[in-house]
Amino acid sequence: CAILSTHDLPRIRYNAPDEVIWRQCSWTQYWERDIWVLPIHRPSHIGHWVFCAIYLPSKEFHLFDSLGDQKHWKHDVKVCSHINVRITKLITRRT
């Protein structure tokens, strides 16, 4: 599996240029792994973290929220999906 850096999330979320994201991600070679591990920070008064496992072969997201707070899950899945799409497009263009 590959563990994505929490530093990549804001870059992707706020539409950093492809060159910046590629420079940060290319050395990790995420695309050689079937599973991506993605920690997601939810800014709040408690500073909660959520875990998402992205299973590329089956195109599944498995989200773990220790607080079980379902009202944010839809947003978390959108974050995972956006990251998956953005990195996959970069990989397709660059490799």
C-alpha cells in the first residue's frame, strides 16, 4: 500500500498546479500500489482525523471514522474521490 501525505491534501483540494502536485507525488510512485491510505483531517474544535483506504482495483473507498459522525462522510468521500481522480490523471499524462 501507499500512504498519501497530508501535505498533498491542501494542494489538491485548492487546485495547485499539476507540476506542483507531480513534484510532490512522483517520487512516491503511488500508482504502483493497489491500496492508497489517506488520512483526512477535519478541522474542528477537537481536530478529528478520519482514515480512508482507497482500493484501486475494485474502485472502493473504505472510510473509518472513530466518532461515527455520519454527517461528514459524504464530504470525506468527495475528498477521497477528488484526490484519486487528480492523481490518476497526472499519472496517465506523465508515465
